Amino acid sequence: MKKIVILISGGGSNLEAIAKACQTGNISASIELVISNQANVKGLERAKKFHLMSKVIEHQNFNSREEFDQALLEHILPIEPDLVVLAGFMRILSNEFTEAFNGKLINIHPSLLPDYPGLNTHKQAMENGDLMHGISVHFVNNELDGGPIIAQGALKIDPIESEAKLINRIHKIEHALYPKVISDIVKGYISLQGNEVKFETESYFGTNHMEFFNV
């Protein structure tokens, strides 16, 4: 069975969606380790609920990003994971880390990349009067939120809705789409070749990686 490591920083709602999919067999893989860079976050409670091994490695305890990432590598590399999943992991990773897992490291970002890399994506989309908003799942490289896009989920913005309601709708897309992408990757239907994402015919997404949601 394929092996997954998940990195979190907060609530871990995507961790729970992935864990449920593994539990039901929708993802044919086991979550070998959950690492949080913050102690006492809800994501660790969720890991415990699913009986997942977890580890806290607080970035504040290290003098540099590189030292923190080296500590991550020391815990992850012995597992020999088939996939490392960033699920609300709020740290910029060093080149050494991203290169160690080239083609095996994915992230979910709350915008339709290349629009709005970084933080405060929902606020930016609303303030700019965007008609559409969404999420992107992508392979991670050395560029912030700039790796090759695997799949995107989009919705229409209601101009009178609150930011909190928009965020709640976005979370529903994340919880639906991220497990599907992970399932296809562990089945070998999606892979990274060079800087291009390759889709096998069995992939849920195929070459059209945009899905619209009515949530």
C-alpha cells in the first residue's frame, strides 16, 4: 500500500477529509505520519481521532528555515513516502526540501492560481470584484504557489455574501477535490514529468483540470 505523510499547521479539515477517504478505501494509501509545526492545534486532535501517528516540530525552535526543514526531512525520509501532502501547512519550504520530494509533494491553495499566490486570497478576490473564486491543487516546486497545477475547483462569488461564508464554501470544494487528486496520484494516474503534469486516461481529471462546484 502507498504511504502518505501529511503536514499541517492548524485546524486540519483537509487532513480529516483525506483520512476519511483512506478509511473508506477511496484513497488506496495509508497515512504514516502527520507533522504539525504548531502545538495544540485542532489538526492534531483530528489525527488522534483517526488513530494517526503525529509529531509536533515547532519551527520557532530553529534558527533558520533550512534547519527546520532538515528536522522535517529527518522524520520523513525514513518513511520513504510515496506522497507528501501539504494540508494547510503555513510554512515556505526550502529548496532542499522541495527537491527531496520532487514529483511527490503537493499543496492545496485557496485561489485559482496563478491569481493570488500567498495569503488573504478570499479578501483579495472579493475586494477586486471577481466573479469566480476557487482552489488549486499543484505540485510544489521552489516557487511560492507556483508549481504545475493538477486540478482546480471553482465557484461563483455571491457579491453580497460575507467572507466567512465564502471561506466555508471554499472548504467544501477543498474537501471534495483534494482526496480525488490524491487518489489518482497514488493509483499512478497523475504524475509529474519534468515540469508538466501527465494524466493517464483513467484519471478523474484528464486534461481538463477545472471543475465547477455549486456549493
